[in-house]
Amino acid sequence: MLNKQERDNIVELLKREVKPAIGCTEPVAVALAVAKAKETLNACPETIEVWLSANMLKNAMGVGIPGTGMVGLPIAIAMGAIAGKSEYGLEVLKDVNPELIEQGKAMIDKKIIAVHLKDEIAEKLYIEVVVRNGNNTARVVISKEHARFSHIQLNDSTLLHIEDENTTKNNEDTINLNFNKVCDFALESPVEEILFIKESSELNKAAASESMKGKYGHSVSLTLAKGMMGDNVFTRMLSVTAAACDARMAGAMFPVMSNSGSGNQGIAATLPVSVFAEEHKKSEEELVRALTLSHLMTIYIKQSLGRLSGLCGAVVAATGSACGITYLMGGSREQIAYAVKNMIGNITGMICDGAKPSCALKVSNGVSTATLSALMAIENKVVTAVEGITDEDVDKTIMNLTMIGRDGMSETDRMILEIMTHK
């Protein structure tokens, strides 16, 4: 069992990585940077210039912006300047209202907003905002994490600067997670230390419930609920998870609990596990441990994959869910490892082609595969080390997945952006 200090460090990591967000985190992070720049300038900007890494641009092009009924970066930037408050973090746009939206549209019409690709930057999560009013200029940079300010400047005065390659010590760097450490924490920690994770289930279930009252995006959840695939635990897991994603990608104003900077990852790591536990009348402790296992496994995989890549985050979060579902089925630690291998032996390679309404389809695909992977694991059926990228060691299997997503798919990522920006 982990000692108290190790458990406290992991609790801090979970609380930092599993937190509420309104809207897709990429354009919301851009709005956050704009809001901070406006606050630094202490005036409404007369011009706004934004430079984004390719992955940020890809994920912000086609997704709904919370509360606006509009899609894309210009309205996200305008609302960050007009309605955004940096103190809200990834809920920066929660004060948006119809009057402010009209002001945002007027700002766009004035053509004072410019968006550029920062193509010389190696960092995949990079946002640089420069705002001007009269003789004053403010510059803000967010990098590495969606709400991590690494540079703030007013005119010639640097107010904050953090070198990315020499980032100050944080728990993500110092906690070297592995499969067994994740299981030790989730399955053996005193349950009162991890009860807070239930909030992720409550928040995301509320989002799914609100979504089902309307029609969002492609309405994947409503299609699933029509009964063609039957009315059972499996279809309810799919439809509830898709519902929260449908609404989030369409720009609904209610928050979801994110994981590793992604709302869809938070949804996919939470709702399949929650629905399965509820349908099978599992205890509160079983639910809490399953959610902790799912969220922490997702964080572990993302630590080596990185915040953004050419690999769809639903693959990672659904792998976390497969672990949680296997545990709820009564699976052993060995069978939880089998579920991971079954996931990686199946849907590795699903591309990320930006945040958009059809992400609900990919999330549903991930949940479906997670359920099948868990069912096979419980029967001691596993993708073996002689098959493809799966290794005998579960941690090495995970590293194979993240190497493909982080390094192997770099050219795929570049080509995806090329296709998206030349349609």
C-alpha cells in the first residue's frame, strides 16, 4: 500500500487534472489567454492577435463556443475579451449572455481579430495573445497545459515568465505513475480520501441529463436511445456518455468534469463507469474506486502521450473506463491489465481531427470497445504479446500506445491539419 505522502501527492494530482470546464478546452483556453491579456492591459483591446500551435488550431476550428450558438475561434476570442474572467479558469466564459454576444459579433465585424499558425513552435499546446490599446500592449502565453500561464507582459515589463524546459517542480513530474501504482491507489486507499472523485460523476451525469432534454450536435445519444440496439445497460452506457459529449461539442453552457485538460476525456472516463455501477447497484465505495481507477489510469497514459496529439483522446479515456468497468465486474488486477491490453490491441490509431460534434461518435466507439474489452478480460481473454503492439508487460504496452500517438502519428497530425485548413 502507498504511504500517506504518496497518496496525498496523487490526490493533489487528481484534483489538478480532474476539474470543471465549460465548452471545448482548446477554444476556451484561447479565450482564457485573451481574458488575461485584456486584464493585464486594463482596457478593452483595439486589436487582438493570436498565434496557435497546429494542434490548438486543429481543435478550435469546428466546435461550438459556450452560450453563443456560434462555432470557431473568432467568437471565442471576442467573448474572452468582452465577457471573460481569468479567475474562472476553464469556466472563463460562464458569464456570457445575449447582450455580450452581440458585442462580440460587433467586435468580429470590426475585423480587429487576427489568428495565425505558430508553425515554428515545437510545443503542441501553445497560445500566444497580443492585445493593444493606444500605446499599451499586453502579451500572454499559455503553454503545456490549458490553463498554465507561462508568460505575461505589459509593454516592456515582464510580469511572469516560466521557461517550459525548466518548469518549476510539480506533481505530474515527480509522481512517476505506473499500472501497479494506479491500482494500489485506486483500490487500496482509504475510501474517505478519494470520495471527492464522485463529483465527476455527479457533474457529468447532470450534463448528460440536460443534453437529453434538447437536440445538440448530431444527437448521437438520441439515436442510440431509439431502441434499435435494445434497451439495456450497454446502450444506456453509450447514450448517456454520448449525450454529455453532444452538448459539450455544440457549445452548451453547463460544465463537465474534464480530465487532463479535455472535457471529452473526463466524460469518457466517468459516465460509462457511473452508468454501469448504477445499473448493477454497486456500492458507493465500489463506484468511487472504479472512478478513481478510470481517471487516474487516463492521467497516467496522458503523462507520456502529452496533452494534444494525433491520437484521439477517447482511446485513452475509454481505456481508463475499461479498467473501471472490469473492476466493477469483479475483475482482478490481472484482468484489469487484460482490459488495457484489449483496448490497445483494438482501437489504437483512431485519429484526432479536431474538436467537433462528431466527437460523440468517437466517444461512443470508445465506450463500446471498453465494454467489450472488459467482458473479454473477465473471461481471461487477452490480446497477447505475439500480436501487434501488445507487450507481455502492461506498462510497456501503454508506452507503445503513447509512442505511436506522440511520435509515430506526428506526420499524420500534420496531414490532418493540412486537409482541414484547405477544404
